[in-house]
Amino acid sequence: MRYPLKVPTSKDKIYSQFLRIVNFLVYEKDSKGDVKRSPLTKKELDVLASMMYYNDRYRNLPPAERAEYIMSSDIRKRIRAKLDIKANHLNNVISRLKSKYYMGAPILDDGKLCQPLNIYLDSDTTIEFSLSYEEPTAEPDRTVEEPSRKVQLKVRQGPGTPGPSRDMVEPLDLDD
């Protein structure tokens, strides 16, 4: 059975909405290569959404030129004005984005967005997410076996003052 979910959007909001949905897939790697979950912060999400917007807007440029232009001072000024942040704050956010990964690739590598984030919008563009659920196969019932007589336990009182803290558990051989 399908349960379609349609979310109305606009070109100004779609990248931010997309990133909010997939944010749980963002991670970082430490110096040893160990992966640590590291979702985007609100500012990182806003900056990345703006970069994705400009990546789409200038998609007719060759990839290397487009990456250089998106990282240029001109585009950075536009992003700063839109998000109302200072230059050093934007630079810090971009630096943090370079250390984060999405679907096996750095989010930003030499100013280029990773391939899964290259989303180009046309009038007929649809972004779909699919979650498939399958019922796990049932395991056959196992009969519970009684423990052998040697495994059965007897609780006896330990030496010293009697009490629950002195109780000891020892195996009991019932065949003696």
C-alpha cells in the first residue's frame, strides 16, 4: 500500500526542506576514520541550501567554473545578505561543511557540492523518498528444554552472619 505525502514548496524553500529531511544522514570522520553522526546546524543548513540554490541557478557553467563562482566573494556576499551573517561567520560555517559527509562523499570538496546534492530544478522536478517495509520472516518455534540435573542450582547460606547479602549460588549434583 502506498501513502503519498505531497509537500508544497517553492524554489526558495525546497533545498532547505530537502536538507531537513536528509539531515540525519550527515556525519563526520575523525582522524582515525571513525564515523560520528553530525547533523547540520541551522546555520550550516541555511548556508548549504543557499549554495545548492546558486549551484542550480548557475548550472549552465562548467562544473569547475560553477564551483569557483559559488565560492566567490560575490556569491558569499549574497548569502551573507540573505542570511544576515558576517563574513567570518560564513567562512566558519563553510569550513565546517567541508568536514562533513553525506552519502559517502564530502559535502564540499574544492568548492564543489557532492553529487547527491546537485539537485537541478525544472518545472517537472519531483524529489521522492521511499521507505519500504517488509515483515520479517517468522522463525520456527523452539521448544524450551529443561536444564540438566547438573545445571540446577541450590542456594545455600554462606559462612558468617546470615542474611541475603551472604547467599551464594553453587551447582548441585543431584546424582550423588
